Amino acid sequence: MSSQIKNILIIGAGGKLGPVILSTFAKDPHFITTILSRDSSTSTFPAGTKVVKIADDYPEPELLKAFKGQDAIISTIATASAKQQEVFIDVAIKAGVKRFVPSDFGSDVRNEKARALLPSFLQGKFDTVEYLKGKEGQGLTWTSFVTGPFFDLAMKFGYLGIDINGHKVTLYDNGTTTWSTTTLATIGLAVKNAMLAPEQTANKYMFIDSFTVTQKDVFAAFEKATGKKWEVTCADLAIDKKEGLEKMAKGDFTGAGQLIRYINLVGGHGGNYMEYEGGDNELLSLPKESLDEVVARFV
């Protein structure tokens, strides 16, 4: 069987990361890209994009028909639906798909402390890769991506302490902990380039980053880009974690953002994964990015 990957099917292309991955593949003539979209979805896609509609409960016969002839399935479905990917994996094996990329972008879910702190968000991602590992002998390979926070969204929504519009920053535990983060564009490029190197990326976690920085580094870049003096507030991550746990216990899932912040900014939870993994930026031909230049684009 040829290891070449050409035909790509993306599931969940209407979310925050999916459109970037779709756009990246669409720009490379090496690939033929198809979108799998639920009947009830209101997402729209660029003109000329091949879209296959499927019933909302993903019936196996329809999945099998959609998966036939595809070399790789890329899943960017919501974290809450992670368990659904086991069905996708089983059908992908039946359809003869070569590669499955699970919706595992973000934290290093192998970290037990991180999973214990936020199981509703991270355990399902970990379980999906474990399920894929159990299927390696059946002809399906996998590639999973550890990216840290999506830098663009972390800055836009402020959950790592940056308030762009208000010119304010909240420094947690003095803002000196180092953490890894990746821009959406670089994540899209990493996924695409991994499909161009199927042998080197098979059955592996890929660790990527745009930069590994501290809150103070990011804050300084924003002050420089805006040419303004920002208002600085300091906060205690232990208190922030306690509040997050209390919210989650009451069913208030806004607490998840606080716990993700804790995972990224407190050592021992996998936030600085480049420190112990070394990273796959070079293997995936990712650009060397400048924090100052990326931040300047925001302002």
C-alpha cells in the first residue's frame, strides 16, 4: 500500500481551527480536500469546496461512504464530542483510510496532573489517542498535535491575562512562568506538512510552538506594539484555580478557562512541553516566528 496521502476529509471544519486547516490544505495543489458536515450545520465554506452532508448522528453507512477513497481523516470536532471519534476510527479502518488526526490540539493530555484537574476537557482527548494506539495493527496510523493555547484566541479572549482593548494585563504569580503556544496559521501548516511526511509522523504526538514565552514577554510585546503604558494587576493562580473548580462543580463551564490557565502557567502540568520534548518544528518545516511581529498584527 502506498503511504502517499492526497485525499483529505475534514470533520468539524466550521469551528475555530477547522477553517484554518481547510484553507491551508486548499492552497496546496498536492491535496484534494473534502468537508464532512452534519445536515443541521449552518457553517458555510469557500466556493468550490467539496462538502458531503451527513445525518447528525453520523450513521455508519453514510460515514463509510464518505470515508471511502480518503487517505486521511482530520477531526476538529468539539471537545465535548471526543467520544464520537471512536466511531470515526472504526469506520476509517473499514474504509481503508491511512491516517487519522484526532481533535487533540492544545494541552499535553498525557500529563496526569492536567487531566485530573480538567477531566471533562482533557480525558476524552487522551482516551481517543489510546484508542488509536489499540488499532495500529489494523492498518490505520495516527498523528496528534500538542500546540498549547491557540495564541490568537488566547489573546482575543483574554484568558491568559491580556486585555488588548483595555490596555490592561493581569500577571498571574508575577507572570514569569514559561509556557508554549502556537498561532492558528502555524497549526494549520503543521497538520498539512505532517501529511506530506507520513512515515516520519506516523503514530506520534507532534509537539509544536510559535514561541515559548512568559506572560511578561507577551505583555512587553503588546506595550511595544501599542506604544502605550498598560495597567498591571497581579493575581494568585492558586485562588484562580479554586474559583475555577468551584464553578465547574456547579456546572458553570466558564471555570474551564481558569483551569486551562492554571495548567499552562503552573509548572508540572505540561504547559512548557517544549522544555521536555524538544519539539517538531523543524521536522514539519514550520517558520521561526517573532513574538513582536505576531503581536503587532493584533494591534
